[in-house]
Amino acid sequence: MSKNELIDKAIQIRERAYVPYSNFPVGAALVTKSGKVYTGCNIENAAYPVSLCAERVAIFKAISEGETEFVEMAVAADTERPVPPCGSCRQVMSEFFHSDMNIHLTNLNANTMTVKMDELLPFSFQKSDMEK
């Protein structure tokens, strides 16, 4: 799948976002090593802490289907700059994405930035940090 096709999928799934409070829909599309694409949109709740971002929806959907190896991700929102993932999403991404995986960040004006996982969250907390 091309980068542009992946970005298009992220933009399309954004339309399914449930965002009655922020009115800020976000879409994400994730490619697995097997070639499957998992999409996610943000889903809000009146109790804000239980809301879930698009990136984590896509990742958790893939993992719940047995996919644990990922190739690249695209994230899209209606922002001035290419949309950056929040800190919680970055931490989850660092748990499951290899450090040099491409993550394409975009807005609806086709301004796109591609970053590697280790650029998105340098010096992230890792499983090895919990080992003595």
C-alpha cells in the first residue's frame, strides 16, 4: 500500500469519529507486517478520561486480532500543521512499533510529515526499564 493510500484511509475513517465534546475528529490507519490495514477514529465520552484516541483504537484493534508486527501508520486531522499524536498515544506506539517505523502525520490540506518512532518519542519508557 502506498503512503498516499494509507493517508486516504486515515482521512476516510476520520468521518466515523464520535466527537460531540471536542468536535475534533481524528483518523488513523495502521499497516501490519501481514499486509492488513486496521483503522481507528477517536471516540469520546462525557467522562473525558475514558475517551480513546484514533491511534490507540487502530493499534488495539490490530492486537485484538492477533497482529503484533507493524509496518507504518498514518494519522489525519483538520489541523494547521500535520497532526501530532498525544503523549498517551506516543507511549502506546513505542510499546508496539519498532524505533525506525514510519509514521505519516497529515492534515486535510495534504501537509504531511513523516517521522520515525524514535523521533516521535525519544527516550521513551520501555519494558526493559522495569527489569532489575
